[in-house]
Amino acid sequence: MEKIPILKMGKFLLVTIQVDLYDRLALTLEEDLIEMVYKTGSRGVLIDISALSIVDSFMGKIIGNIAGMSSIMDAETVVVGMQPAVAITLIELGLPLAGVHTALNVEKGMALLESRISSDPDDNAADGDD
């Protein structure tokens, strides 16, 4: 079975989707990603969708699910590289992706994750306990 690679980068997980996602692959990504958040204790998930020209309602739901589950597990979710047509489609479908932060590219997405977790008072308190 085909899988989307999930890379650990410090406190974050990076997923770069380079292929069109069919439903089973999207569900597998969702499961694998949440499992990795749990196993690694990651504080953020960055999903790069710059290679996707189409995001349908199912994929939008999967991204929203990932953000919701990650949030419950104390991790932020940032989606980067969204093409204008994808943003238009998501809004037209009525999928505002609550809980999902966005940035233009991976660099800005990583900076956004860093700023979001550095402003978390619980995270700063935990840093002093190491």
C-alpha cells in the first residue's frame, strides 16, 4: 500500500503531499499522522499541499479532522502552499477548515508553528523542567 512520508523536524512533523490523494490514502495519512503525533509528542503538524491542484470536500474533511485530533493531542496544524483555486474551492464548498492555520510556504509555516508554541505558557513552563 502506498503511504505519504511523515518527517520529524524537531518539535514538528512535516508532510509534503506530492500525489493526488484517493480516499483510502487520505484516511491512511490521517491515521499515520495522528499516530506519529502521539508517538513523538510533536507540538505541530505542517502539511504542504503545494503540489495539489484539487482538494475536494473529502480531503478538506480529512485536513479538518487532522487539525482537530492534533489539537486534542496538544499540537497545532498549519497547511502551506495552497493554490488560489484550492482556496476558492474550499470556500465555495463551505469548508472553512476550523482549527487549521495557513501560511504561504513551508518557511512561513514553520515560523508560524514556532510562534504559536512559543506563546503557549504551558510549553514555556515545561521547558524549564528539563
